[in-house]
Amino acid sequence: MKQRLSSIITAIVLVLSLTGCFNQIENELGHISRRIKAMEDNLQLMNENVSTLQTLVNRLNSYDFVSKITRIYNNYEVIGYTISFTNSPSITIYNGKDAQTPVIGVKKAEDGIFYWVVSYGVGHEEYVTNNVGQKIPAVAVTPKIKIENGYWMVSYDKGVIWHNLGKATGDAGTSFIRNVTENDGYVQFNFLDGSNISIPTLETYDTLNEAVNRTNSNLASLEELISLVNQGVYAKNIKPIIEKRDTIGYKLFLSDSTVMTFYNGVATTLPTIGAAQDIANPADSNFYWTIKYESDQTARWILLGGKKVRVTPREGTMPMVGLKKHYNGVYYWTISYDSGTTYDWLLNDEQEKVPAAIPEVNIIITAITNIDANYIELTMGDQKVLIPRYVPLTIDIQTTCTMGASATLNLTYTITGGSNDMDLLPIAQDGFYARVIKSSVNTGTLTIYSPATFTQGMTSELVLLISDGLGSLKNIIITIKYGA
């Protein structure tokens, strides 16, 4: 009886032991199954993200823009993004996590090209190379990933040759993107290694492009306007340009039937380009091109070869602005000093490119025109150009003459235009003296006295300043040569 009882107890213990083993085996199999499922999920997601990454790089290299960003949530946490584009299908990307699983991504090399890289942790990426040791451009081929014999395998030639990436653990880390942010009108894709690429939104590109077109239109109109005013043309009328109930600019009607268009400014980081006279040299009535950066207190002269650039359509030196994409996806301002034949990056004082962006604070690059009693005031940045609304002042006087030493010369003049408050001021040099004797409001005599030191071969200049009594100043240069 005791022997039979012992046998029964032994059988029960054996059954219980086997049941425990079966449960342990079942748990291990379940764990293995879950790991395999996790690796399979990672594998599918990795291939999706790698394909998405190549698509993203292709968008960077083309004129495609972000039209919409839709965030993907999981329990109130953003886990990914769907990015819609203007000219191509949308893409979906998921946030990544730092882990031991290899992450396929891209990295910009010194040549500015994005190449495929593989990393097993943040900051430890390395370029993927082909069979001859060359880096593989991200736009050339899309890597394919699989699991074989418990290892991650990757192919860069559509599955002909597979490379071992390490033990497949099933851990997280299946994405190349840490997150997506928006800044100054750009959508920035931030990679796990700390690098990023940017693609502008369509609205941003349209605004920047509009700023370029408006600025260049204003500069061309300004150049022509200054030339016409110097020829005696004056303003007759001004009318606003209305678009969607907003005044976006003005049309200026001139006395020679020319109609010119000036647009209100668009708020951007584009420096202000305008024109101004050199107040330090009152004898010079010419206008010269100026530029003013956001950090400048006042505008500075645009210099070529160390000399100011005169505003004149005949020399083909009108500045023009442009918009060009850098290899990092960001647009930068460009500038041309030869009427658009060639463009260079627009550089600030630190010789850095100026990003084309829409700032939070509106910086008007060209203000509207204002109407005055006698003038139309055109404001571009902090520069102002006055266009008369009456027949501009002209003077008929001899501008080249000869004199001997200690001699006196009388030059008669006749003025057209102006007002009853006109005034004339002669400015002589080199020992000369001059005065004005008026016969009437519009006529008179300029008397010039030469010094005893004026001898053979010498030449001097006299500047005659004329105020029209309406706020405008004109100057005439009279050249005096020695002659017995």
C-alpha cells in the first residue's frame, strides 16, 4: 500500500513538473512570437520610412512646397506627421526613438549632397558605401531592409547584394525623424542626429516671390522716373491700385503720358533698396542707389569699384533682387548689379547669406506714395524722392566761357517755371567771385570776376544753385577756361 501511494505521489509531482515546463516553454514561445512580431512591424515601418525619406529628399531638390501638415496622435501624443505637397502625393513619417536598432537615414556631405547613412545610436552614423567604397546618394536608389537568420540586412541594389546591419532585437528606433517643426514659413524636418532639412510652404514661397517681383518693378520704375524728372517731366495725377479692397500700390501719371506703377511693400527680411542724392555734395544733383539692411540705422550707398552707382537706365547698372534655393532647402536673397544679367548671394556685414523669410514683425521694404500740395513724395525705405506737380524749373544760361586774369564777365539767364520766390546763389572757387543781378523774376545777369592768379592752362568751375521757391533745388555747373 505504501509502495502504491509513493508511486501515485511521484506521478503527480512528475505531471506538475511537466506542466510547469510546458507553461515556461509556452511563455518563451509567446515571448519569441512577440519579438518576431515587433521585428516584423519594425521591418515594415523601416522600409516605409526609408522610402519616405528618399521622397523627402526628392522634394528638396525640386520646386515642390508644403501645403499642409497633419499630425498623427496616439493617446494625445504626436507620433508622426502626414505632409501634403503642392505638386506631388503626400507622405507620412513617424517620430523615432534612440535605440540599438539600426536607423537608415540621410546626411549632407561636404559637397552639399545627401547620402544614405546607417546609425545604431544618435551621433554614431556612418555613410553607407557600395561595393567599391563610394557613398550612395539618397536620390539614386532606395534601400531595402529584411531580417535573415536573426540579423538586420540591407540592400542598395534592389536585392542583389545584402549587407549585415547587426542583431535584430525588435527594439524601437525605426524612424529617421525626431520631429517636424515650423519656423519662418518653413517646415523643418529634424533628424535624430541633430541635422535637418527645410522645405518652404507654398504661402511662404508665393509671398517671397511677390516681394521680389514688386521690388524689381519698383526699382525699374524709380530708375525711369528719376531720368524723366531730370528731363523736365512732371506729375499730373496719381491713382491707387485696388485689389480685394486693399490698396496695393499707385499708378503715377506723368506729363509726357507715361504711366508708372509703384507697389506697396511686402513684409520680408529683404533689405530695402532705394535712391538718394548725396547731401554732402550739394553741387551734385544726381541720384544714387542705396541699400539698407535690417540692422542698419540709415541706408548706405551701393558701391561698385568703390564708387557710388548712379541711377540711370543707360548704364545698365540697376540693382535687381532674386530668390534662390540653397542645397539645405532654405531660400536666400540674391542681388544683381547689372540689371539681372548675373546674380550673387546677398551678403550682410558678416559676409553671410541673408535667408529669405517672413518675419513676425512687419518690415515694409517700400512704403506707399504720399500726395503734397506741390509734390508727390515717393518713399522707399528711409529715402524720399520728390516729383513736382508743376512745370519744373529750367534755366537758359551759357555753361562754358573764357576769361583772362582780373577780368569781368556778364552772363544773362532766363528761367522757365518756378515761383515768385525763386532765389539764385553762385558758388565760386579758385579765387573767383560771382554775384546775381535780377532784372525780373525770371531774368537777370550772372557777373563773374576772375582773380589775378588766373593764367594760361587753368580751368575753374562755378556752381549756380537755383531754388524754385517750392522746395526743389537745381544746380548748373559753369566751366571757366583761361583765354586772353
